[in-house]
Amino acid sequence: MNYDEITDRLMSTLKPKRYLHSVGVAYTAACLAMRYEYNIDTAYRAGLLHDCAKSMSDEELLDYCEKHDIEVSEYDRKSVNALLHSKVGSVLAKEEYNETDEKVCSAIRWHTTGKKAMDLLEKIIFVADYIEPSRRPLPNLDHIRRLAFEDIDTAVLKIYESTILYLKSIKEDDIDPLTIEAYEYYRNITEKTT
Ligand SMILES: [Fe+2]
Ligand SMILES: [Fe+2]
């Protein structure tokens, strides 16, 4: 699919604010790709597509997972839309948007939770999703936006710190162990380089 076809389809499925966010992530990802010498087209496309499943209801997401053999964890069931739109999006990108680049699908798959040892595109989309211009103000956002263009691993670490603080503030300690594992991974690798 070319960009016009992708944006037409996204415009017809996403709410206007979500569409604007997707375009913001695409351009931010393209800028990060320039900074870190990654393929700009690939980063832009992954940014455009990253929330392609976001407009699906919880029922539709769960149904899609069942039909496509997508694993649903106990944490996914607690926050269906927040966690499953990335897993479903990575398959939907292939099926509905003819995305053939596995790296793009993987960046979509991991954009919400991140994971330890992400590849560069996964980090670019994880960070771009957090810092794109239409994001509502979050604590530390200005600092993280600057860091993203200085050292992307440190930006990933700071995003985890903010996310964990936020999750603790609303649900106490009920945090996916994979998030804690990823946070510790980036804390260790950034400590070694600073
Ligand atoms: Fe998302
Ligand atoms: Fe997003």
C-alpha cells in the first residue's frame, strides 16, 4: 500500500485525534530515524500504522486474537484495549495494510509495553509514541523529548520510570513483570555507558 492508501484507510477507521496522533508519531519517528541513521520510510510507515487497531472494541480485539492465535496474557485481560491493540495491530498491519516488513510489524507489536533489548525501530516507535507533539503534557515530557535525540536508550529508561510511577499511582504494584524486567534492562545498559 502506498502512503495515500494507508492514510485514507486510517482516516476512515480512527477517530480524528487518534489519526492526528498517528501522523505525529510517523513524523517524529522519521526525525528519530534521521538522527540515528535508520531508514526514514520504514520508520514513517511504522509510525503511521502503530495504532491501526486502536479503534477496535474490547470484544473485537479478543475475538481477533482468538481467530488469529494471538496469545492473551492475564495482564492483557485487565486492560484489553491498552495492551491488545498493539498485538492485534501487528497482524492487522499485514492483513489489512499489506505490510510485509517484519521489523515494522514487530515495532507495532511492542510499541505499548516495549521490551528489553529492543531493536532500533522498536525503540524509535516506542519513544515517538510517547513524545509526538500532540501528546497531552506528561511529567518530564520536555526532558524526555530532548533526551530522545541525545541518547535513545536513556529516553526509553525515562519513559519506563514515568510509566511505572504512573501505574503505581493508579494501581499500586500491579505491574506486568515484563515491564519491570525491561526497565531494569535499560537501567543496567545506560548505567554502563554513563
Ligand atoms: Fe498505541
Ligand atoms: Fe500511539
